[in-house]
Amino acid sequence: MLRAFALFVFCTVASAQPRPRATDLGIPSGTLPRGPLDAITDVAGVLVGHTTVVRGDNIRTGVTVILPHSGNLFRDKVPGAVFVGNAFGKLAGSTQVQELGEIESPIALTSTLNVPRVADALLDYLLALPGNEQVRSINPLVGETNDGYLNDIRARAVGRAEVIHAIETAHGGAVEEGAVGAGTGTVAFGFKGGIGTASRKAGPYLVGALVQTNFGGSLQIGGAPVGRELAAAGPNSGNGSCMMIIATDAPVDARNLRRMAARAIFGLARTGSSGANGSGDYVIAFTTQRAPAKLIGNDEVSPLFLAVIEATEEAIINSLLQATTVTSRALTVRALPVDRVREILRKHAVIP
């Protein structure tokens, strides 16, 4: 029953017309090269899953999960950190991560009022894993953005079935972006936001970013004033939120993971975010390297910082480029107009 329900959900939102990513438009990667897939899953072992919930004329929401590895995360924790850019939001489980420097559950992103339900579903999942029969405390990690403009947020449409499906179908390889999962009902810069991802190579290491965009400002791409020239007519007060997940295979400890997480805010700023009072901007960072023989020292982390900035910036751009127009609650939020964006980028010499 669970799988049949999820299949129906995904079929209702399938897009017939593929949209470009930053690479397809020829937008430069910046200083560092992109990873093979230009996705958070370039970091070996990382999995991403979505459940997209589209129901009737009012429900446009979902859940996205990021798994640092496919095993029992409670038994095999990963080093992790949280950085708060602006705390107008809900990030369940953040204080224990800050205190202990460890992540012991899948990371879930969803709609604001669904945070407790998603956390409860993560508990069900983790408590049921073999080896966890005697566990009496688990720290589920759940972030959110408020999709209440396009979604009947009070319906709290994401529950246990949706979360378990996202976990069970999480995979490596290419990541679905745009109006999927936790990005189904979000809005960014007055256009349809959503899920986006990107990655960068920093010497021998990879850094990947995945974002859930739902915030305002004046969109910039490669420094070009895209938002100003498009004069978006959609909701764009500056309020909203951006959840940013950073993954790496570099041998860094929780302290330097927090320093890396802080740089994601730089990437957010590059896209033109206004960082308004009502914007909840949170970063979760983790490494897949558990108990390495040697950690990277402070003098060696600067390339990782740059990789975080560039991957976060591009992930946000990809979330907009990949998103499709969504209508709900008698409201429509348009997708970023790709042809006009291409013209603007050429005008400002961002692309040939």
C-alpha cells in the first residue's frame, strides 16, 4: 500500500519538459571544478530521497531525506555540525548536534508544521532497525521551510508513510531537483523555488550541497542582476527560509564542519538573498569520514570553504532553474523563465 501510494504521488507531478541546470546554460563553475554529477551524491555513500505530495487544489508539499550512508546511522554516527544564519525557523535536533558534533539520523527537510510528524516518523524508522531494540534515546534531525503560500500548510499532509517512502527510495546518482519533495510548494525570489544540488572538487576531496529554497531578495546569477531585470511579480517580501545541507568526504572534525557550514551563508548571499527578519537560514554539515587516521588541519581547510560557497550558490540556482510552474490555492507561482535568463546572462557576459 505504501509503495502504490507513493507511485501515485510521483506520477501526478511528473514533468514532460526537462529544464536546464546551471551547467546546461554554460554558467561557469567558479574557481573550482564541478564533481562528476554536480550533486551532493558525488560524495560517495550519500543518498537522497523524496516524497512529493500533490493532492486536490490545495496540497503541494513533501519531504526530502539525506542519508550520509546506507547503514544504521544511530550505530554508525557521522561527524556533523549546525550553523544558524538567522533562527526564524525550526530545526529539530540541532542542539544535540551542536553539543556532541555527531549526526545519528537521516536528515529530513519538510514543511514547517510537519516537523514534529516527520521527527516522529524518523523515530519509528530508527527504533525498528536491527540492533536498536534496546535504544531509549534518538536525536532526529528535521529542518523546514514554510510552504504555506502554495500549500494548505495546516493540513500537515506529510506523515509516517511519506517519510518511510523517502528513506526506502533514497538513492545515489542524479538527484531530482525543483518542485519535488520538500521543495514542492516553496517560492524563491518571487519564482518557483525548490530542491537544488551541486558539488565541487577541492583537491582530493569532494564537497556537495543540497538546498531547500523558500526566501526572497533580488536574484543574481554570476553577478548578473537577473531579478531586477525580470521584475518578478510573485511573492517576494524577503521573508522565508533556506535550508542548506553540506556533505564532504574530507577528514574534518565537527569544529571545522561548523566553519564549513558558516561559509554556506556566503553562497546564499551571492544569489541575492536579503536575509530578512522572517528568513530562517540554517546549515547542516557532515562528513562521511568516520574516525580517520588523520584530520585536516586549520591551514588546509580554505579550499573546502570555497567549495562550500560555490556549491551552495549553484545549488540555489539549480533549484530555480529546475522548478516548474505550480498552481495551488487559486494562486500560481511561475517558473524562472529560462530564455529570458539566458538573454540576461549573455547581456552581462556571464555566458557566451
